[in-house]
Amino acid sequence: MVADLNDFVYKEVLGGDPTRKSLFILLEKGEEQAVLICNKEAFEEDANLIPKWLKSAKLHLLTENDKYGNYEMALDPELNLLKTTLIYPANAFDIQKYRRQEFFILYETPEDYKNITCNYLVETKQFENLKWVYNFLDKKSEEERIIYENPDKHEGFILAPDLKWNGTNLDELYFLAVAHRRDLHSIRDLTPNELPLLENIRDECAKTIEEKYGLKKSQLKMYFHYQPTFYHLHVHIVHIKYEAPGLSCTSVLLDTVIENLKIYSDFYTKATLPFLRKENDPLYKKFVEAGRV
């Protein structure tokens, strides 16, 4: 565990996301590199917190016109914390993921998946980079974060808050449901045999979150990413107000997947699936080399 950043050296800003108030910074410590992800948190509608702002706030006037004044407001540091994630040691894949680049949309046919994507997954050892997932499933790490588990090894899963959520602001509620099965990597692997697993995730997660946080199923978005960030089957669950990263053409609603599999048993083995990739991403380059872009 890293207690502070005193031993890290700043190298460069990899990129940022103005809409999410995020900054991605490359650091070094000795021979190793790190990626620091900094996010300004959304305001909480907490009547107990706002009086503390008012007492600590210091205003600096920028412009004034009639009754309208524009200010910079400085708050007590304890009321203005950053949510951060540190990836350390970071490899080339981690660094490339957060480096600012142009995005492109790709349309992956079943043939593309077989001939391009699967080769990429093997060559980049995506299935070998899941130790942290297996540690979580085996309760070797982060066990205290689990709020619910269905222990069935075929139809069960673990539910835990995503690191992007601060655990208090319900408008930004964010959970991951991670399947126990280790032979399912993405929605491409799903068939009607997985319907009990998918329905368990949908129903049991909704019930658990309502019991613990008072949010109804109709206030939640449950979805997959394609391509996923990591290739072990998992479902994202967020508050409907929260525009989480990847909630565009890279996401597929869990209920949509369930209905598609009920209608067409081989839907995800035959469908053309769109996804986004950056210009220097190895998978994007493979699609370019194959003449598919």
C-alpha cells in the first residue's frame, strides 16, 4: 500500500476528461512507472455538509455586473478532496489506455472476432492478466468490499462497489457484479445456458441495492462493455443519473442481452458488435492491418 506520493517523480500529463473533471498523470519511481488518475467528485446534496462549506469558503471576485458576481471559491481541503486511483507498477498497456488519442468506432463481425480479436487476446495475454480478479473471487484481497455473493460456481457472482464510487454519493453509485465462472470473457461467450447466471445478477443485485441503498431497479442501469476493460465476465451497475465512462456505443444493457438470447440462442456468436478504440491501441492497429478500417 502506498501512503504518499513523495517518492514518485512527475513525468507528463497523459490526458484528461473535462466532462468528468479527470486528469491522468504519468509518474516514475526508480525503474517503475505509475499512472495517477485524479477525479474531482460531484457535489453531495447533504444539508449537514453545506453549512461547513459556508464557514470555510473564501471568495475571490472575478467579475461583477449589477447583482451578479462571479467568484473563485476556495474550500477547506477536507471538503474538497480528490478521488484518486494509482496504478503501480504500470505497464505499457496501462499507460497507453490513459494517453490522449483520437477515438475510432469499429464494427466487429463474427469473422473479425475469430480472426482478429481472438488472436489479439492471446498475443497480448489478456487472459493471463486476471490475477487481481481471481484474488478477488477467491477472497485473497478486497474481501471487505463485497456486499453480496451468490456462491454458486456456475450461476453465482460477487457484488462490490467499483473504485470510481466514493461510497456515499448515491447519484454516482457504481457497482460491479463479477461472475464466478472463469470461462466467460465477454458477451461473445454468452448462450442461453448462461441465462440463469444473467438473471441472478439482474434480480439479486437489484434486490440487494434496494435493501441497502433504497434505490429501485428502475433507478439502475445494468450493462456490459464491449470490448470489456478486462476479459472476465462482469456487469456494471450504476445510478441512472450517473453517466459512467463507456456508456455510449461500448455498452450493452443486461436486459437487452437476456432478451436477445431468449429470442436468438446464437445471437452473440453471429452479431456484428461495434466498439471504440484509440488510434494507438493494438487491437485498432490489427483491424487496420486486416483492412477492416
